[in-house]
Amino acid sequence: MKYVFIKDFGKIVEKIDLEEEARWVHLKYARGTFHKTAYILRNDPELAQVTIDKFLRDCNASEEIIADLNNPLKKDHRSTEKHFQEFINFLVKTSSVHIMGAVALGLSIFAGYELGAQMDKRLNNYPSFTVIGLMFGLVVGCLIGYVMMYKYLNILSKQNIKKLDKRKISSENVVWPIIEATLYDVQRAVKNYSSDLPKGISRTILVNEDYSIDFGKLAPYLNGIPNKSFFMSKETFEIFEEKDKQIPPIMDIVQKAVYMFYKTNGKYPMMPYDALNRVNYYQLMQDHYIQEKPEIDLYLTDYNGLITHIKPQKKRAGGF
């Protein structure tokens, strides 16, 4: 597992890269032009922590970044204890199931034997029914044991699948660095994220209530968290910088109104003889699809009534 910690102190940026392996902890410290690395053996957790603290003191690391670094280390220690406890619980549960299966098998065989012996005694046909009873008890006992193990393993596998899914979806285990990202970077990341989504899931899951993009989900595609906010329309999926954050909610209202207008009238609300295909707000207001006229112009595209805030180029006479 890899962690990245960054502290920005204006002219100086402090950074620690921590990579945990099976037997080693690899530390990289950087502050300005100063760089230092260390490999620390992790067979003794307490000694490893002391060595890490000494390394950071030698580097004159700030208290803020040291505090951030200690959190995942403590979390990892608690995680190890948790895994050990889960292993003990697994052994206890598995042993209990095996014991119950053995008891069920023994009782079934004993019951089959007794039933067969009684039949042989009455019919004076020993040992035919005794053997049949033993075989019957063995089969029944095996079936009971199989059903018990099947149910237990099925429950266990479902629990493991849920845990695995949570690990895949959650990015809490990674401390992402703060990065600079352009509008194009975010657009490309959203596109790649959308292509990886399961069928039927929309990219709108990236959009928060205030139309800002949830970079917690998008961070793996950007390799970090942008240092500024970006916003996205839930209807058209257009992405905006913070200076244009008022546009997405307006676009969503108008886009829904355009769809409803088309569904009712069979045509889109466009201004007559308008080469730019601007949305006719007066038509939408007249039929109460919107309550007030937006302050910006929006334009109908050639894609099934989809609107955009980008002003199209005027077509010249003759369609050129």
C-alpha cells in the first residue's frame, strides 16, 4: 500500500512517499531541494515506529506532516489485529460446523443401525436390514453435513464478496496528493470513469448536490485531487470551472423544460429564423416549463434536443 503526504508552506512544499511492502517500509522525504530515503524493516512494529520517528527528526520534518503520517500507520496496526481476530473467529466457526456435522453423521448412522437391527429382530433376517439401516444412516448423515457446510460456505463467500466490492469501490485506503488539473484533464478523467462504469450506471453519481464533482471517486483517474473545484451538469454532462459554476443548475432546468416541451408539442422551443438555434425562453415561460428567464443564452444542438452554453458559429448564406 502506498501513501503520499503533502504540506504546502508557500514557497516550500514538503512531501513524504510511504510505501509498505511485506517486510519493508520505504520512505521518501522531500522538502525543496532536500531529499532523503530510508528502508525500514517492519518485523518489530515498535522498533519500526521508533526508526521512522528518528528518520523524520533527522529530516527536520514538520509536526503537521508527522501527524498525518502517523494516522495510516496506526490504522495499519489496528488492521493487523483485526485480521488476526477475524482468523480466530473463522477457526472457531469452522470447528463448530465440523463438530456439528460429525455429531449429525454419528446420530444418523446410529439411528439407521438401530432401525435396521429392530427390523432384523422382528423379521429374523439378520443382518440385511442392519446393513441397509447403516447405509441409509450414512447417506442421511452425509447429506446433513453437506447442507450445513454448503450454507456456511455460501454465507462466508457472500461476506467476502461484499468486502471485496467495498475495497474496489472505496478509495479511503489511498491518501491522494493535491494536484493541478485543467478542464481538459477532468473531462478526460470523467470520460474514462464513465467507460468503466457497469451498464445502467450513469456518470451523474460523480455530481454532488451543489453540482461539484466528487473527486474522491475520480482521483484514481487523475492520480490525485485537483486543487480547485469543477462542476458538471447532470443533464448534459458538460463540465465547468468554478468561475462558471452557476451554469450547470440553469442548464439542467432548461434541458428538462426542453424535453417536456418537445414531448408535448413535437418540436423544440427555438426562436424563429435564428441561425444560432437559441432556446426560446418565452415559449417555455408561456407554457410554465420554467418560472423565469435565465440570464444566459443556451443553444440547441443537433443531438436530439441537447442544449449547450457554447455559442455556435453563424452559418453563412448557402449553408457554408
